[in-house]
Amino acid sequence: MSAPLHIPALRLGKPYESLDTSSVSDFRTGQELAKLSVVNAGLLRRDLAKLDAARAALAKLSVAKLLEICAQAGELFLKGTLPLGAQTQSAEQYIEQLAATSGLPYRMVRANMAKIHTNLVQMPVILKGLTRGLDLRVLDEGLGEQDGVAVSYYPVTSALGAVLPSNSPGVNSLWLPAIALKTPVVLKPGREEPWTPYRLIQAFIKAGCPAEAFGFYPTDHEGAGAILKACGRSLLFGDTGTTAPYANDPKVQCHGPGYSKVLIGNDEIERWREHLDVIAASIGENGGRSCVNASAVYVPKYGREIAEALAQKLGPLAPCKATDERAALSGFANPKMAEWIETTIEEGLQTPGAEDLAAKHRGGPRKANFEGAFFLRPTIVYCESISHPLANREFLFPYASVVELPQDQMLEVMGHSLVVTAITKDPAFTRKLLASPLIGRLNLGSIPTMQVRWDQPHEGNLFEFLYQRRAIQKASA
């Protein structure tokens, strides 16, 4: 690794080095890898008063041109050498630095890079899905036609704010369409993950996007609140404690725990072994860090057998070197988080009616110290009742509960679920699933919860969040 570098804030595109800095450090060794300029809430508010100028810079470009820029930015993000403060960063350096501070192994970083790249190069397809096939020239001209009817859309905000997490770089995919939709972005990076949003901004700028369309503001809790207040629309990532105060704010789209699930219907339960790989992938891919990872499995019978099979499959997974292509687990940059999760699970297991079936397959403790870092090894808990404290929990590692429930009770008790994979062909059950307001994304059939199509968003439609349709009539000539 090179000497520590300084990552500046970007005040609507202009680099800014603050005297107030925070350290971005290697989660294993504690070595400082970078200093990050921290911006206070007062300076942020002054900048956010100038957002109309940022929007005007994007408005000069057509959507068609911005789509070209998105595709070029995707290639640059994936392969290019881009500015990083006063230095530069190659794609391999990005992988190394992100792995060192986030705990993600190299192969997971690459997988997330590929996801982001795909989103950028396929942005026309994504926007077609988000706008339901709208001729995007309407956003250039303010007026157009759809299905022979005059249509007009207007922006409801000058910029999209985003308070980002550190758990997985793939979440940055959610703000990317804003640029193609002519909306500047104001980003607060996660403490351990400034690398991805900064690299994406530099890729956009090098591809020809106006620099003033981007704000990159490492800041504190007050600064995050300023972003959420000043930006007319914002994305907020965090746990329930972070997102709860904004749950009913229409200007803030909250991305908290997903509580995603796999359900097996009565008609498919006898074939559960055929679906085991899909269930295991839903639980374990990306190190279990995503809101679309399954954290519960509901089945009408064979619950213990299914839990045992999952435990046998996932339980032996152990920490590896970050460079190992077999690495399936992520380390914890914050050891206190690993300790809290471990304590919470162990306390839950003291309540009768739950058993960690993966314990006998781990060959060691759940919390493992490997090369100076903490990891949590997969945990599959068989719960005798849906009311058990561990039956509907979500943690940042491969964890899932398995619960037996009659099929007709599954939808009644599951609560909100970001993604549900429903393994069934039963028409009546399918109709109930389709009618449920508790499911964000529904995968019908043996599809991993992790398999996402970004043209069909599972948590809010960004186009409808940023634009509103107005009624319009034109007098005939």
C-alpha cells in the first residue's frame, strides 16, 4: 500500500480539503490508508443553496447524451485509472483499498463492480422500465406524447441526496439513474466506504458529465440531516434506528433492513432438495450483507430437515484471505458490530424453541478472529415458532431462521419483506402473493432473492420519486 492519501470533499464538483479530517483505515491492521476531508453542516447548507445552478448544468445535455456518458462512465469505473484526490487510482487499487477498509474479499468487490458497470451500460433499459417506456425526449423538451396522449413531466427537486452505507458498494447502483434523469446528486459516503461513490463521480466527470452535478460530502450526523432537509428528495440507508424518524417523510426514500424471505408452497415442499442451492445462495451471497439476502425461510413442513441441510451446506464456510477466490465471508470493519450480533444471537438462543443447527458444522465458534479481523460464520437457526425472538431477525452475515408455518398463515405473519422468493406454482397462493402490499419484489419460482433486475426496482421507483406528471392540454393550431 502507498502512503496515506487525502480524499477531498467535492463541493458541487470542486475539490475541497478541510482541516477537519477522519481516517479511513485497514480493518485488519489499523493502518491509515487515507484522510477524508469532513465538511460541517453550515458549509453544506451554503452549498445546497446553490443546487439550481448544478441542475442547470445537467439540463444543457440531452438524456440521449447523458446515456452515452453513463455507458462511458461504466467502462471507466470498471477498468480505468481515475483521480483520487491529488493521486490516481487504478481498478486494482480500488479493489485493494475497498477490501482493506470494508472487509469484503476481492471477489465480492469485483462482483459489485460488475453489477455497477452493468447498471451504467444498461441505463437505457433501466430507464425504460422506470418510466414505463416514456420517450425520454419529454424530459428534454418538457412536453411530448405517450400512446397518442400529450404528456408533460416536471422535476420535483433540484438534487437527489443520498446518505450511503458502508456495508456493500452495490447500493450505489440506486442513485446512478438520477444523472441520466438530469438530477444532480449530493452524496454522504459511508465511513469505511468513500471509495465507490468518489470513483463513480470521477468516472462520470471523465466521461463528460458536468462536475458541478456532483456533491461528495463526508460529514457528521448533523450534516446528514442537512442533506435530507435541503434536498427535495433523498435516499437514506441505515438500520431501523436511523431510518425510523423519516419513515413517513415523502421526501425521503428509506432503505433499511430488508427482511427478505424464501417461501415454499405446499405444492413444492416435497421437492425442497431441488431448491436447496437457490435458498443457500439467497442467504449467503455477497457475504450475507445485502438487504436482499434472505434472512428467513418459511416452509409448511420438513423445517428441521431443511434447516439441517442448509446448515450442512453453509456452516463449514470459514474466513479466508481477502485475495482467495473461494472467500465467501466478509470481515467486520467495526468489531463492536460483530460482538453485538454474536451477543444478540446467543441471548436469543437462550429462549427455548430455537437451535443453531450450523454450530456442529462450523468446527469452531461463530465469531472467528482471522489474521487480526473478526468474522461471523454462517448461522442457521431452526425456530419452532414464528414468535421466537430469532425468527424474524436480520444481521450483516449469512444468517437465516427456518420456521414451519401452514401456507395460509405465511402472508399473515411475515411482515414487510423487501424481496420474497415464493417457490410455488399454486394459482391461488400466487394470487395472494401478488395481492400482498407487504412484498417489495416478488420472485415467482426458484429464483434467488439476490437476483435483481434494476429496471424493476424493489424499493421505490426513482423516476416517480424525482418527477411528477402534470395535466396538460394544447390548443389545436
